[in-house]
Amino acid sequence: MIVRRYQSDDAARIARLNDRLTAGGANWPVYPEGPHDNPAGGPITSRLFVAEDGDEIRGAVWLREHDFQVAGQMVRIGWAKYPVAESLVNPAYSGVPGALLIRLLREQPRLMALGLGGHQGAFARLLAGLRWSGDSVPFYLLPVRPSRVLRHLPHLRHTAARRAALNALAYSGLGWLAWKAVELARRVAAGSPPRGVTIAVVDRFESWADEIWNRCHARYDFVARRDAAMLEAVYPREMPVVRLRVRRDGADIGWAVVVLREPAGVVAARFGPLTLGLVADGFALPADARAVVTVAAAYLRERGADLLLSNQSHPAWGEALTSAGFVAGPSQFAFYRAPKVAALFGGGQPPVFHVNRGDCDGPLFL
């Protein structure tokens, strides 16, 4: 078996791999590389690597590279994005993920991975075994309509006894009252909501986003480059996300990217008939995170979301979510870094990362 760059004539073999994955119950197809994945001169480089075994392909992974601000310097770092291997359905190919990873590290030793189904996923266990640094990106949720969430969220309703208890809370109104009491207590503790803050839905990031980046990036130890050119590449016009420009008293203070997902497809399978609102990404001074999160959450509430979600690693953004009524829950969103990434900080104080659903796979891989 060899691991090499994707070639255009690999498409038929990737289709056969996807058929074997589907037959084995793994709903994680490999997507062939296309011209739109690596536009010339863009801020992001995305390359697909495949594991070739005779006339078959047994796995694939993307190497996604772009700039990060790390301890005040701009550094090129890579994501091991969307690793898929036939080992998911056939243990005879258990060596495929390691072979893919070794090739990526030869291409980019400053490598990271995000998501992975949490720390118990096969790829995450491989990274931990190789002594990569690993953390969970904290998960936050806010039931906008607690009764609907209690009645319909599959994760809460695994047993008949639990379903009966949750139905009783939902239909009696006690669940709604309990949640509203928790939410009110959090808002009282957080103080009055930000004043003079407004949002505008925009269809692109322009020079105002550059100004926000230039003013704010030095306040973060570690953050992906988020100027206008980078954001236009991460969130192209055709991506079904909402871009919010956030201002206070007429001056730009930050932005947010949010997603409203109707109950269909994978979302329906995981969340039932609930409409989801995702606060996927955002940037501002840490002191302004609360203002950005508050108006982003309000936008999703007003458009019918039943349940709001977010993953945010930076403490200021986590505190902003809790002040807006979110509560922390168990996270299945792991963040791993190769030793060469940790070495960027020397032996000093561990960095505070700003990582969220806008990084690596992006917000649509919910």
C-alpha cells in the first residue's frame, strides 16, 4: 500500500470505496478533489491524499493548510481534515489511518486535527498514542423551546422510563419553567445586556473585516487568520451560512457566522424534528465576545431555532455563551496538535486557543 496525492482517474476507485463503506454501515464518504478545492493564489491549500492498495483505494484524508497567528507571528499550519479509512468497516485495514497520517506529517509536520467524534474515535486514539497534545473544545447548548427539546431530542430519550419522565416535564410545563429559571439566573449574574449593539446580514467579508482582524488578532495567543480574504475562502458565497456584521454605536466591533439547519437528512437523524441554530464562528476583541454572541443568538432565536449550539475553546467566548443563557454539556469535539505545533510556544505558558466550528471541516459538518 502506498499513500499518494489524489489523481483524476481515482474517482471510480473512490466510488467503490464509498460503496464498501456504505455496505458496512459507515456513512462517511470520501469526496474526490476538484478544481474548486485548491484555487490558485488563494489563502488556503487543500490537497487530498489516498491510500492505494493494488487497484483499490482503502482510505483518504485532506491536508488543509493556511496561516495562523501564533504568539504574535504568522505561521503556516495544516489540518488533517476528514480522515476516512476502510478500517471503519474491515479490521484488515487497521493500518490505513496511520499510513495516511505519516504521509501528511512528511508534507506538513505542523499538523492538527479537530472534531474526530471526540477522544474515543479511532483516529483520535491514534493521535493520543503518538503523544499529540489533545483537548476537548467545550460544547454549549441553549434550548430555546425547552418543551420541544424534551419531547424530541433523541440523545435524551434512550429508555422508556426516561421518555416518560421527559414527556411529563414537557407537557406539564415544568421543564419550561425550570429552564427559564436557570436562564434568568444566568442573565442576572451576567448583568445587563450589551447596549447600542446592532447587526447587519452581509453577503461577503470586505475591508471592514480586515480592520477588525488588524485591531483584534494580537489579543489572541493562537487563532486562524481571519481577515477578509481568508474568510471569503472559508465561507464562499455559495455556502449556506449567515454572515453577521456586528456594530456598536455605528462602529464595527466584530462579526459572527451562524447556521440555521432545518430538520432533514443527518440533522433529522441526530436531532429529530428540531430546528438547530449554530453559532459557528466569530471574532472580536475578547471583551466584545459577549456582545457578538448575544446578538448572534438573538438572530437565531427570532428565526425559529428550537435549540442553539456552539463549540468555543477561548474562555472569553465560553463566558459570553454562558452569559447569553447557554449551558456547558459533554463535548465530542476533540482538538489535537502534533509535537511540532506545541514546539511553537517553547517551554512557556500554554497558549489559549481560539478554535470553534468554523475551523478545519467547517460548520456544515455538524
